[in-house]
Amino acid sequence: MAVKPEWLRVKAPQGERVGGVKEILRDLALNTVCEEASCPNIGECFSAGTATFLIMGPACTRACPYCDIDFEKKPQALDPTEPNRLAEAVRRMNLNHVVITSVNRDDLPDGGASQFVQCIEAVRSRSPKTTIEVLIPDLCGDWSALAIILQAQPEVLNHNTETVPRLYKRVRPQGDYGRSLHLIQQTRQLAPSIYTKSGIMVGLGETDAEVRQTLQDLRNAGCDILTLGQYLQPSHQHLVVKEFVTPAQFDAWREFGEAIGFLQVVASPLTRSSYHAEQVRELMEQNPR
């Protein structure tokens, strides 16, 4: 794997709070995307007392060649105790904003929509002041399943586009660029009060023009919030990094995204979907719906 530039080097996690978060997660038998997807920001987030919860996992029904989440294990039956365990973790961690994501569960009739709803309801019951962001898969284009999630009224509905359309077959072979855009569009139409969010990775061979067009496509679909980050190769078996994008280029894309109307653009080499996600609370206060 290529040597990372200086701007991608992160400090090792330190402090008692890291251990405290891990202890809560282990005690309640919960998965996080921070750990399962080898997120480079795990030290910073755990030190700050936050985590992104991964439900219905950790085994995924898709085999995206950029992702470090396990796809070889057989997905297990949904655990009816998971929503309450997650809600208890949110309560213990005293989270103001929580991000709940999942593996792809194409084996389930509703893609896992009902489990998302139960998690939302459980968190609301124990931590009514906590704002909720769900980062969902594409549900195989089942918009009735999407409607089930939207009826639970999470504050933010996030679905990652991941890459530019030209690279979809290589990067996201079981996904569909148009389907991902349509999910954002459907969310805007079905639940206009919910903030929409998406994210893409760069460094996989995309051009500047392709990134800008993808941002424009997302904005045209009604996306409010955007994240852009550097793809990092988890292992030798995963897609190779084509380019380490400079911080200056991320700044240029952020400025472009803001100019075309995104309410918020978080763009940097280490940005991930839920990086500093709690900032959305301030965004909602400034742009109420």
C-alpha cells in the first residue's frame, strides 16, 4: 500500500474516555462502524465520547471492494434486544446527537427498515433530547421500506453515494448511482422536514469535473449536507488508492458545494460520513424546518 502523506497521519487514541466508550460497547454487546470499518478517526471520536453504531451486523450481504466490513460471514437473524441495548448506550454516553448505521441486509424483506425504526423509537424513549441521524443502505430501491424509516422522523437521513458514476461498477458493483440519487430525492419528497445527507470518497481515480458533477447531481436531488473524504485502502485485498488528494483540493470542493447551495459541506482528507456529525444540531437551529 502507498505511503500516506503527512496530512493523513493521526494520533493514537489516548485517555480514559476511550476505554470508557469501549467498555460500554462491550458491556452492551454493540457493534460500531468505527471499529468494523477501520475508521481512521476512531481515536478522536472515542476520546470525545462518541461512536457510530452499526446495527444488524457485523456481517454484510454485499462485497464492496473498498469496505473493510466482513461479507464472508452469514448474516444472523435480527436481535430484538438490539434497539434497547443501543438506546442504553446512548443514555450512558449522554449523546446529544447519535448516528445509527447498518450493514446491507438484502436478505431481509424490508432491508432492515423495521430495525432502524425500533432503534429510533428506543433512543427517543430513553433520550428524548438526542437528535438522531440514520445512515442507511439503498434498500434495493424499495421506497416503501424507506417510507417506513421516514415515518419514524429521524432528524437526518443519510445515504452515501460513495463515488462518481463512472467508477460505480468497480467500486460499488451491487449498487446503482441513479438509485442512490433517487433515494435522496424520495426522502425530500416524502419527508421535507428531514435533513438529507450524503457522502463520497475520493482518491479512486475520479476527476475534478466528475466530483463537481456528482455534487451537482446530489444537490439537484435535494441533498442538504455533504461529506467528502479520502479513500484509504484497508488491506492489500481492497481497491488501491489512486491518489492522495491534497487539503487544498478538498477546500476547493467545499467552496464549490457551498456555492451551489448545500447547507453544510464537510470536506477534508480524514472526513467520514459521521465525522463531527453533531454539528448538524447547530445547522438545524440556523435552518429550521
